[in-house]
Amino acid sequence: MKKIIITSILTLLITGWNAIGAPDYPDEYLGLPGDNLNLYAVMKLFQESETLEGFERNLNIEDSRINNLDLNGDNMVDYLTVSDYVDGNVHTIVLRAFLNQYESQDVAVFVVEQLRNGEVRIQLIGDEALYGENYIIEPIYSETPNPGYIGRTGNRSGVTVVTTNYYDIAAWPVIRYICHPAYVVWRSSWYWGYYPVYWDPWSPYYWHFYYGYHYNWNTYYHRNYRPWKHVRWNRYDRFYSNRVRVYSPTVVVNINRGVYRDTYSRPDQKRAGEELYARTRDSRRANQAVRPAARSEERPVTGRNTSTMRREATAPVQNRTISRSNTARTAPTQRATTSRSSSVKVSTGRNSSGSATVNQRKAPVRSSRTAV
């Protein structure tokens, strides 16, 4: 009897510790860097965009609160380039981050297939180094029902699922743009050290703050999009994985060492993220139209502030002001090129590798930036 009582007490203590001290992670939590780029939000932004240039611009502005990635650990959000690699009637639109002058990392890729009679199919695939294997987002297609899928929030909670057909996808403005006969393949011209004038990097949010903000969109996300477990395009590995995909060995090493775990250490920030969503709701509705994207001038930058500043304990960005003096703006003489190396292997499971290099011309010195 005494043994039973002691066992019961220990069980209660363990249960209480789990309730109080265990991390509060929702179902969406991956424990990988991809947690800081919500692909549901990326798909929504893509659907609302008119051009790939406009999509890249809006993906990289702080007000959109979509990009929260800091893969190189310099405490500044990474710029995400958008580039289209075409294979016949299929567009693979790659989101890529530069970690430094020599390394870059694919973050996610849109696969847009032109089918027949004006039909189009789309999937958004997170890079397995950042999201794990087979992390795929797609519209909820009416032609391909998945009886086991009820959404993460579930139909039982009253969420009405919006079914989509291939003609609906073809009507998206950005799809009409890339499928037009006069379309010129878009490749982002920005790379490490050279960024557009609108790019003003900020300190990333804690993940709980970021999740607290995007949690409010979950009803919309899961009503219109769903997870899927396999790539529909049968040439995905042959074309994209083996010929296009670029990864950074540094990112893989950092993941294995737990370097990115500090971004998950503030569950108390979830409420602050929810409050930011509430404060900015009206302004978002007023600015739902995608901003026109005229080609931007270049701002030469020689790198980032590599100080060891950590995320502030109270507010992610609002408590830090960044000042920058005017800099000369010149156009780059050469676009970044990507070289692949077969000598580097990673444990992500796909047979692909590579690193990014830039031209040897020395970039102008970046103006000073102070953190207050």
C-alpha cells in the first residue's frame, strides 16, 4: 500500500511539472528553422500577387510579417530571392536565402504545372533541411478529395473547407502572369551584398511571437489550403532536386547542433503576437491589394551586422531602432551565380548539393548601422 501511495504521488508531481514546465508547442510546431517561414502565409501571398517581382518584394517587407528566417545567425532576417526555373510546361519557383558570400540555402519551391485546356496545378514544397521530408502545401482541390483530411482545426469546429479546381488556380493573377506567352522568365537579380532599396532588415521575432500572430489566420489557411504527403510532378527529383536545388552545409550543421533552438524560448510572447495581430487588423484590410512592383534600385551592401546580439527579451523589433546614412546606389555588373559540388553530402535524403558564389568585384562599403 505504501508503495502504491508513493507511486501515485510521483505520478502527480510529474504530471504537474509537465503542465507547468513543459514547452507549449502547438501541432504546427516542427522544431526546425522552417517554423519561422509559414508556408500557408507564403501560399496566400503568392495567390494575391500579380507578378513574381511583386511577390518577392512583399515577401521581404517587415509589414507583411511572413519572413522571420535568420539562417546565418546574425540576428537579422535573411532576404529571400525568388527565381523561376522552367522545365517545359512546369515552373519551379524557388525561394532562396543567402547566408554569406559563398553559401545559400533553398527555403521552399512552388511547382506550377500547366496541364491541359487552361488547367493549372500548384504545390508549395518546403525544403527538407528546413521543414523535414514531404512538407507540402496545396489548395484543397475538388477533383482530388482526401477523405481523411478535415483540416488542422477540423470541420467539427465549424470550418468550411473551400474546394478549388485547376481552372481556379489558372485564374490567379501571378499564374496568368507566368503563363502568358510574352512572359520573360523571372530570376531575382539580388544576392549577398546587393539588395533592393526597400530592403531594411530587422531583428527576427521569437517564434512564439511569430506563431501568436499567424495563429489568427489559421481558420483561413486551413479552409483554403491543406498539407499533402507527396509531390505530384513526376520530374521533381530529376529536374529540381538534382539540377536546381542549393543547400548550405552550415545550415545542416547548425540544425544538428541545435543552434536555432533559442528562437523557441519565449512562450510568453505568444500573447504579444496575438495583440499585434489585433492592432494591425484594420490596416491590413486597407492594404490587402498587392503593392505595384516597379523595378527597384539596388542598394549595395557588404554584409550584415555580425554582432552577437540576441533577440530582446520583451519585444522582438519594436524596442530596437536602426539608423542608416545614405549610401551610393549603383547597379551590379553581374548577377550571382551558383556552383554545385558533388563532394558535399548532407543527411537530408535527397541527392543534391551546392553553394552560391558571387562575382569578385568588391562591393561598396555599407553605411554604419547602430542599434539603440
